[in-house]
Amino acid sequence: MTEHTDNQFRIERDSMGDRQIASSVYYGIQTLRAIENFPISGIKPLPTYVDAGLIIKKATAIVNGELDCIPQDISQAIVQATDEILAGKFRDQFVVDVYQAGAGTSHHMNINEVLANRALEILGEEKGNYKRVSPNDHVNYGQSTNDVIPTAIRIGGLLALSKTLHPAIDGAIASLENKAVEFQDIVKSGRTHLQDAVPVRLGENFRAWAHILTEHQNRIYTASGDLMVLGLGGSAAGTGLNTHPLYRARVVEVLSELIDTPLEPAPHLMAAMQSMAPFVNVSGALRNLAQDLVKISHDLRLMDSGPKTGLKEIQLPPVQPGSSIMPGKYNPVMAEMTSMVCFQVMGYDSAIALAAQAGQLELNVMMPLIAYNLIHSIEILGNTIAVLTERCIEGITANQERCLAYAEGSLALVTALNTHIGYLNAADVAKESLETGKSLRQIVLERGLMNEAELATVLNLEQMSGILPLSRESKQID
């Protein structure tokens, strides 16, 4: 029910009483109560999460209209309202803090009220005339927070993955593969325990990272399959109360068409709203990716360390001045940022795990936290990988002379002698080289352990670092 006090305000009424609401806003009384109750973070719902809810409401309006559960003109007005908002209008009307009432009822009603009020305008009515279009009786027909919010998390996750994370990973893999080809002929010292190890190809470092990302993307694809199974139609507590018999299957079909993704109804509606395991599974795959991204970003920083007192085997592209006091200093800021984002994703994953186990009986009331943390993790990881690729990986250059010098000076080259002079003899040669500064080759010859021809074959950097064909002549160690 709505009463107008003047042109600036309207009075809306719910089961708790009357409230005055600005005439200009599209949300209603339940959203207003949520604004007052939850002034927590100032963080508003993620646009992708809002989109997910709107797409669900569009699908339900279409199906409920087809099944004559709501009048056709109201169905069409709700669909038009969702299309307008998805196109960019009224985006400032979704205002409930992400830390809010359990299960997400406040955010859910925010969407219902905005759509109802815009649908009223489309039908030539004033906002707040809920006798004509009701947030509950029409926009939310046959639905409940119990089934809409878990579905919105699934749809939001799928949207974020397809639009943000997967394209970013694809780009990073391609860029790393390009660098692998560019640097394939460059031999450098490997390092284990941050100590000298056998020679490796710089290109293989980049190819290994590309392979790591490929495997993570496959894991995420596998995990996200759980998001395609929807409990929509379960209504309250998974009972299907107040839904048309054909609604459940049909609404999933329409949703599949709207997001161009093969979705299917959950085999058990109660289970679909109780268990948060699909979100934990996807979050775990994101955490796993984040952990390796931290390792890669740290490797880039180490290999670029210097320029005079570090490894400086590669040069990361400078993108901004690195110090407020030291002129000419450039820092590996893109790699640093990547690690920080990944730490946040790991933290979100822990929060998701805690929230997932905190449900009771027929519902998990911690879903607002899961929704924000999961979708935000996907999007910040995708954005991070995209800018790391564009502003760092694609511009990396190699310091070939420095790489070769480290490879030739590494005592770990003695490993290649093991099968020829034995492990203990090789260890003695390495020890004497470290103590005297003599080369491995010189000591082996002095001790008569091998002849020059044998050493030339065994101490061959390019042969030691891999068996791929090279475009330049092999280098021999003196």
C-alpha cells in the first residue's frame, strides 16, 4: 500500500508498520529497513551478483507468465524492467550492504522492490502501488530467498568465470607460451633451495608456468560444473511450495538460454539449498590457482632482482617510479600486486569454508558472505591475471649474458660428472673448486679423472639443460 505525503516522499507499509520513503528511489520499505539495520562496510552488492539476480527474475517472470501464474502484462513489465537494468539503468538502486540479514533476504527484496516499482512505471502506475505489481506476489511468485540466493551465487559465479577469469587465464597462457619460444635458447642456472642447481632453459621456466595455469584452468572448469545444477523451484525449504508443476524444469531451460550455459535442475531441491559444497569446491580451485600465482609472482621478482646486487636474469617492464626518495628506482609492482590479491583470495576461501559449515537444518544463512567472497575472488583474480599479462609478462626481456654467466659458474654442473667419476669424486671436485676458485674442468683434468674430449661432451650446457633442438651452436664450458 502507498500513500503520498508530498512530491518528495511516499509512505509504504509492511507487516511491521509504515515508513516514509523518498519518491525518487525504486527500492521499497524492506530495503530501507536493511539500509538502517546494516551500516557495516559501505560495500554494495557486486554488479555481477546483481546481474545474476536480475537474470533469475527475468526467467521466473517469463515462465510464470507462460504458465498464467501472473498476468501477462505484469510478466512483460517485469521482463522489460530487468532488461533496462541489465543495460545499465537504475544501477544505483541496489544498496544493501554485503554484510546483512542471513540468507540474503534483504538483497533479494531489494531486487524484488526495484523491479516491482519500475514495472509499475512501465504500466503507467506510481511507484509503491503494490496492489497492481507486488514485489512478493508478482516479482517473487513461486520463489523464496531459500532457492533464489543459492541460484544467484551459481549464476553469478558462472558469469564471472566466463567473462573475467577464463579469458584472463587464456591470455596469460598464450603470453607465457610466446615467451617460452622467445627464450628457449637461453640457458640459465637452475636453483633449488635457493642454491645453485643444474642448468635449465629460461624458455622452459615460462612454458612450465603456462602448463601450471592450464592445469588450474582445467580444475576450475571441473569444479564449476557443480554451479550448473540449480535448486531453483525449491521455493521455501526445498518443498516447491506455491510453484506450478511445470515451473521447475521450464525455468531452468529459460535460464540456460539467457546465459548460454547448459544448466539442469538439482535432483534433490532440499539438498541444493542446504549444502554449500559447490561453492567451497570452486573456491578451493581458486585458492589453488592463487597459491601458484604467488609462487610465479615471487619467481618473477627474484629473477628480476637487482639491478646490480640481485639475479637480474630478466627485466620486468617498469610501469611506474618505484620510490619517493630514490631516483631511478623501479619496482616489480605488478608481481607484488598479484601476490596481495592472491592472499586476499586465500582469506576469502577460509571465510567461505567457515560459512559453508555454519548452516543449520534446512538453510545456510551465511550465503551473503559466500556470494560476495566467491564472486569477488573470481573477478579480482581475473582482473589481476589480465593486467599482469598485459603490463608485465608481455614486456619481459632476458639478460642472456647474465643467465649464461650464472649457468657456467654454477658448481651444480658437477652433477653431470656423477655417472663418469662417481658421486664422492664429484663432491671433492666441487669442494676444491669452491675453495680455490679453479674451474671444474681444470680440477678434473688435473686429477686425471677424465680427458678433454670426454669433458667437452659431458659439460655441455645446452645438452644438460634439455634435449630440444636449438637454433644456435652449443656452448662448451671451459
